Amino acid sequence: MIAFLVILSLKTGWDPFIAGMVLVFVVFVLLFGALTTEIRAGVLEIWFGIGLIRKRFALREIEDAAPVKNHWFYGWGIRLTPHGWLYNVSGLGAVEIVLSSGKHYRIGTDCPEELAQAIQQSRRSGPSA
């Protein structure tokens, strides 16, 4: 979309609306272009794009982690679904974590089985994992 808008701008001349749209898309890609998941020091942490939007879960508060498949209509980004909050940038695969508080979260991933296994293993290993 960014390339299309830049080419359109080059063909038709500078237009403040098109320049604004390019800026909006660039910001969107920087903020939501990827979802990174990391487990370290007793914490499961996820962040979008350059890291301004992030969420942390203490491993000691995670009761369960299991691979799941989201419905296509749940979409991407940060969404409230019937299964709790969803953090996702692409695809349908996710890991659903259940906290000791009873809250459910889904973390989108291309490798749900591996992520669920890593979370479970890190929970058993303790805070040094």
C-alpha cells in the first residue's frame, strides 16, 4: 500500500492527502508490523513492531498454555474475543494462556505447539529460565 501511494504521488504530483496516508501506513507498519514473543527471567513478554505496544505475563501466574486456532473473523491486532484478549498480526494459530486470576489471553504465532511447549517448560523450570 505504501509503495502504491508513493507511485501514485509521483505520477499525479504531491498531494497532502496522499502524503498523510503514506505517513499513517508507515506508522501502522512500525507499530504493528510484527509480533515478538520472548520468555526470560520468569516473564512471558510480547510486543508489536518496534516495541511501543507490549504486554508482560509473569510465568508464575500462568496456569496453562495450549495451542489453539482462532476463527478468521477475529482479525488481527489487539482484539477482545469470546476467548479473552487476542494479540495477533497474521494467521490463525495462537497459544491460549490461562492466568491464575482466571483471565484468558491468546497470542498469535506461526508455531503454536512450540510456543505452548516453551511456556510450559519455562513454568516448570522456574524464574531462571
